[in-house]
Amino acid sequence: GQQLNQSPQSMFIQEGEDVSMNCTSSSIFNTWLWYKQDPGEGPVLLIALYKAGELTSNGRLTAQFGITRKDSFLNISASIPSDVGIYFCAGLAGGTSYGKLTFGQGTILTVHP
Amino acid sequence: AAGVIQSPRHLIKEKRETATLKCYPIPRHDTVYWYQQGPGQDPQFLISFYEKMQSDKGSIPDRFSAQQFSDYHSELNMSSLELGDSALYFCASSLGGSQPQHFGDGTRLSIL
């Protein structure tokens, strides 16, 4: 089945630093989504990307939909302690997988004050 | 803004018992999805419904069934529970299958 490879698995950074994480796939996705999950809570949608090459920002977050439709990255600028959590990429393939999200393995982000 | 509501938030059952999880989607959302997330893992798709009809099926055990009702809420029914069913179960909803999914806070199911 489809798989998303997300890296890095974890990051330890100082407050104020920028962060970058990415996802790659052997399959094409029509939509890329980035979620943040805090312990004991559900994933919260951060950014949605719909077109190859699309670059979208949401405050300090910027994400891009790769030209090949097989990858995406998320950047967080000037990190703050509340950025701590697990970040997941997710892809929506369409076709017979209509609606089904495939998730990456997640990136655990720790921010030291 | 109203979010996806799941109940109960926590559920403790014993092996071979049954459980029913409920999901109330965001108003006007017509599509609901169920995911299972084990400790330290990413969410795994179980099943989805669009306009009360099953639209896609993932790695959902035969012991589990689900449906979407006329008011668009959904229930996941789990029978003959096993220790390995202990996990977080999330429901998500969207407006159609191509729009972003919004997740509830999940039900933590513990099997003793």
C-alpha cells in the first residue's frame, strides 16, 4: 500500500530556531496536509496543499507541495515552547482511495526555552 | 467553531466484551472517517462513510462494524475485544471526500 516517509523522527531545538521537516512518497498524492498532535488529543490541521508547487503559509508555518506530487515539507520559523508536539504529514490520493488519509510516521518536536 | 465530538473520551473494557464509540461530525460535514492510533504510531485508517454509505475501507477487523446515521453521526461497534485493540480511536469529518479532515479528540480504549 501507499506509504509516507517522514523525517526527521525527532528534533530537539532551542527556542527561536527554525525547523524543517519533510515527507516523501513513492506514490502521487492529490492533496498534502500537515497536522499537529498534542498528547491525548486529536490531530489539528495546520496547512492544506492542493496543487503541485503550491507554497502556503499560516503564521510562522510554511509548507510546500512538491512539483512531482510525491513530497512536501513544513517549515516553522522562530520556534516557541508551545510548538512542542508531534507533527504529521498526510496525503490524500483520490481515485479508489477517495477520502482515505495516509499518514507519515510523525516528527516529535521538542523546544528548549 | 464547532468541532468533531467523540464519546466517550475514555473506555475500559475486558477481553471478549463489546464497545460502541460515537462520533458527531462538524455541522454540515457529510463524510466521517475512523482511525486507530496505537502508542507511538501514526493514525491508521479504518473506514469512512459519505452520505450514510460506506465509501472506503481500510484495515478494519471483521469484529468491528460502523455506520453513519441520518443525522450524520457515526458509531463504531467493536465486538470480541482483544488486548491488541487498546488504542486511541479518532473520528474525523469533512465536507466531501476531497476536503481536509478535521479530527475529534478521540476515545482512549483500554482492554484489560
